[in-house]
Amino acid sequence: MMASGHQVVGFTFGVGAMTLLPTFEWIPEQPLQTVLFFVFVLFGSLLPDIDTPTSTLGHKFWRGLMTVFTIAFLCYLFVPDYLDTYREQLKVFVMLLLPILIMIRGHRKMTHSVLFICLLIGYGIILEQAFAIPRMYIGGLIIGVVSHLFGDYITRKGIPLAYPFSKKHLQFIITFRTGSNSERLLVYSLLLWNVWFLTSSIF
């Protein structure tokens, strides 16, 4: 599924979560919390494609990562004392980045599996406890990732849900080709439904 399609599906999942799961403490209640919740949902809806340098998120991630590494290397060569000043911040950055780099092993592999979701949940719990990140935002990220896997699950290529225990790609009964008219029809239908649902809820 294309990036725009993933974001529409992710937004739909976010709306569904707020509608069907109002009793959960990580569902936002205030307007700003709701906006940030959907920011995390939309980011999560693109996160599994971070393993692809040519994807929307992957391109920005790898370019930004190389920029950071280049700056860090230059600081190491010319101003090593500057790195010592921010040693703790660098430790946190590496801790956040390392699990992502370990999980990236090729497109539609680790990041498109149930194991990836389980690891993100465990990682989210650690971040929540270590940095007091509200649970609703971690929940939004997970919802976005689940929506991404669902979006690719209904494509012809499918996803390796049981990776790394099984590399077989599984698909839904009804599938479509990525970028096809069928995908566009689905995305536009979900977009119209979201507009109708939100409009009717407000008014």
C-alpha cells in the first residue's frame, strides 16, 4: 500500500480506537492530546516502512541518521570535549535508535511481523517508565503500526506475520495490487467515511 493509503487507514484505525475503546486510560480526552495522539498514529502508520530507504519515512530517516552520524564524527575529530558534555543525551539517542536498527533486515520482514508489534509494546513500556511518555501516545503509535500491517496484509504481496519463525507471506482472502485503482477506491472510501463520521459526530 502507498504511503498516503497507509495514513488514511491509520487515521481510520485511530478514529475507531477512540470510538470503540473510550474506557481505556490511554485514549485522549483533551483537544491537544487528541491531536498528538493522531500524530503518533500517523507516524506509526508509516513506521514499518522505515526499512526501505526509498519509502516516505525511510528516506527521511536514513538521510537524517547519516546527518547525525556525520556531525557526531566531525565533533569526535575536532571537538571531542563537546561530545563529553552531551554524553548522557547521546546514550539516550543510541538506546532509542539501536532497537530500530536491529529490527531492520529488509523490506516487509521483521517490521511487518507480529513480533515487531510485541517488541514495540515492550519498548513502549520501557519508554513510558523511563521518560514518563504518556501511554496514550505509545498506544497511538502501536495502533498506527497495526494499521500499516493490515494495509499490507490486504495487498497481493502480503506480509510475513510469523517472521522470523516463518518467512511465508500471508494475505487476506480479497487482495489488491499496490498502487492499483482498487487501492485508490478503498482509500477514497475510507477518507469520505472519516469526513462523514467526524462531521456527524461534531454536528
